[in-house]
Amino acid sequence: HEEALLQEFQARIEAGEKIEPRDWMPERYRRQLIRMMSQHAHSEVVGMLPEGNWITRAPTLRRKLALLAKVQDEAGHGLYLYSATETLGVDRYQLIQDLLEGRAKYSNIFNYPTLTWADVGVIGWFVDGAAIVNQTMLAKTSYGPYSRAMIRICKEEAFHKRQGYEICVTLARGTPEQRQMLQDAINRWWWPTLMMFGPPDDQSPNSAELLRWKVKRKTNDELRQHFVNITVPQVLALGMTVPDPELRYDEKTGNWIFGPIDWDEFWRVIRGHGPCNRERLQARRKAHEEGAWVREAVQAYARKRQQQASP
Ligand code: FAQ
């Protein structure tokens, strides 16, 4: 019986149908989606911290408004993604507990510090740019609630990327010090951004299964190459350089070929030993504790409504 269900499930995937929460699905498909979507939700929420750090120091009111809106969008993305994950039968409080207790992963990229204002520009441009490349594909993922969340999130990320690139354009047209500050931020964020796409395909244990189920539609290396191809010309257009002595354009394939990525650094960071992992989790724990009264108030209100509804 299970075998027949599996075959029917795979046939639906092959036919390009979306899988919805009440549909039969293999337990492994459910577990993989919970893993990926909860990591994604945590990344959005932890991802508010590096830029949030600059809201009070934005150089103009206009920059401050845009940054505030961007960081708020990320909170919203975290909320849709926790809700979408809950359709798979898990409870967001458990997922959040896993994050706070250091059991859950979130994107490597949010464990690096934001040292200058140029970092805010480069995060919007590189990090949101990488997120768009990854998530435009995930908008075609086989799980309905995830795919629909991605469509809306991508629209918002497109605005994030533009606000970031515009900051960088302004700095690139500025004083030598501003140009230097921009180049320094590009140098620090380039390699960790390439790592966001995950380990190389031959070291990516989850890819084969996720591709078969059309959860992923492209491999880590394919998306990484696509990001490099669109981003290198943008760096050059600003008169800046990419911190990779081996970078070269390959006429035959139309790809920008890049040098080796330091995967030891990647594994170190995602196992909890990056420059800011402790600080990020501490900030999340503090925010969670300080938000306890809101959760209590919401629950008390829900109880009161329930009592009123059933006299
Ligand atoms: N960071 O077998 P694979 C954003 C782990 S964008 C940390 O290749 P998979 C927007 C992976 O979990 C960022 N860990 O895994 C924003 C696995 O470990 P596990 C969030 C990583 O799933 C912008 C192990 O390595 N986006 O937030 C990373 O097939 C600006 C082996 O890897 C998403 O989460 C990494 N970068 O492919 C917000 C997108 N890469 O779980 C604020 C959804 C890999 O077995 C400001 N996720 N690992 O213990 C995905 O597309 C996929 O999960 C990948 C990884 C591509 C990230």
C-alpha cells in the first residue's frame, strides 16, 4: 500500500502538481521540508540583527526609513515561513526553542559583523541578491504553502536589493574614503555570500532527494554560478573589484569562473563557531524573554474569547 502511495506521489511531482498540507506525503518529504523551511524562517529572523544594528546610525532620514522597512519585512518573512512550516504539523514554539537552545541551523551569512554603513548596502545587494536567486527557484517548489510564501517574499527582496545597490552606487560616486569603505565591505561579504548557496554538489547530502521531489529545482553550484554571473558585472559597473585573483570570464560557457571557496570556514560558521554566532543567539534569547508578556497577553485574550464563546 505504502509503495503504491509513493508511486502516486512521485507521479504527481513529475506532473508538476503542488503538494498541499492535507495530501498524503512520505514522512521523509515532510521532515525535509520542516528542516529547510524552519532553517529559512530562523534565517529571516536572525537576519534582522546585522542590519538592525544600523537603524539608529543610518546617515539620513530617507535611508533610515528604507532600512526600517526592510528589517520589518524580514520579520514578516519569518512569520509567513513559521506559519507555512506549521502546515506540516509542527509547532512554531518548538522550532523557536530549538533555535534558542542552539539545536537549529540558520544561514551562515548572518554570523558576520556589520562594521560600517557600506555593509548595509552590500548586504542588500549581495545577500538579498543571493536570496532572490535561491528563492526565485523555490517559488517553483513542489510544496504549495512554501512556493506561495516565496512569491511574495521575492517581491519584497527585490526592493531590498535595490535599496542596497543604491547605497553602494552613492558610495561609489563619493569620496576616496567612501569608495574604500565600499571596497572593504565587498571584500568581506563576497565569499560568505557565495557560501550561502550551500556546499558543493558533491558534498551536499540533501540535494539528490530534494531534486527528485522538486523541492529544489536547481543545485547549489548551479545557483551559485548564476549569482556570480549576474553580480560580477554589477561590481565592475561601480568601478570596484571582486576579491578573487582567479576570477575570469569564460567566453565558451558565458560563466565567470571563480577561485576556490574556503569550505572549512563555512563548516566552522554553521557549526556555531563564526565571528558572531554567540552574539546572535544571545540577542534572540533576550528578545524572546522580553517578549514573554506579549505571548502571555495573547494567550489570556484567546482564553477569554473562548470562555465567552462557550458559556
Ligand atoms: N547556512 O545538503 P545541503 C534570507 C547546511 S536568505 C547554514 O546542500 P540543502 C533572506 C544544510 O542545512 C537565507 N547551513 O542542504 C535575508 C545541511 O545541514 P543539515 C535563508 C547551511 O538543504 C536576506 C548541510 O549544510 N535562505 O534569509 C547552508 O539541500 C537579508 C548540507 O547542505 C534559505 O534558507 C547555509 N548557507 O541546501 C534575510 C533558503 N547551506 O540541515 C535578512 C532555503 C547548507 O542537514 C537579510 N534553503 N547548509 O544539518 C535552501 O535553499 C537550502 O536549504 C540550502 C541548502 C541551499 C540553503
